Amino acid sequence: MTKSTMTLSVEMKETFKTEVNCSHQFVIDQPKAAGGNNEGPNPLEVYLSSLPACICAIGRIIAKQRRINLRSIDVKVEGDIDKDFLLGKTTEGRAGFTEIRTFVDIDADMTEEEKRAYLKEIEIRCPIADNTTNPTKIKPILIN
């Protein structure tokens, strides 16, 4: 097994603005109606967008490995979440998404059966799908 560690940093600024520093810099924020400045997607949108982005990336990797003429992959994602729980209005339920659905359109010279098998392999190899489906240890470490 080849194991590597990915590192990024995030710094909270005024209101809900959060600056992310990784291979690129971007801002995560909240809409104005929620007290933010609407300078970027909110954390839930970032989380949800990482799944279809990963599906597309892993799909491209597999297509290159198998020499599949992949023209495109389009993904729509939907996630159901209990906002009352995350806002502290109830203690019943959970904070995370209760269901995430992806609708995947693959444009390639493949039969329907081949596309289903291809999508299954993408699902198996996608780290975001794996982290969403399987428990991952999260270790908050206070540094000061």
C-alpha cells in the first residue's frame, strides 16, 4: 500500500468567510440571508460538489487506463439534510446528509451494461464516495 498525506489549511475571517489554502485558494462562505457575505459556496455545497468532481476525475482516470473514448461525464447531485438539527433546533436525528443521490450521464462508446459496470468501478475507486459511505477517523487536535 502506498500511503500519502494531503494537507491544506483553512482560516476563518469575518462573519462566515473562510479562506481555504491548498493547491488553489478559494473562499467558503454563507449566503447573506444566513449572515455571510455570499463570497463563495457554503460548506455543504463544497462537500456535495466534491463527490461529482471525484466521479468525473476517477472516470477520466479509468477511461485513460482502459483506453475508453470518454467524451464527457455529467453529474447532478442531490443531498437530503435536516437543517433543524444542524441549527440546534432539535437533538433528534443527525447533522450529516441522510441520503445523497448522484445522477450520472456518461457520453462514451459503451453499451448500457458497460456504462453500469464502469460507473460501479468509479464508485468503488472514488475516495469521496468511500469517505462518505465508510467511517473515517477524524481527530481534532487543539494546537494552542
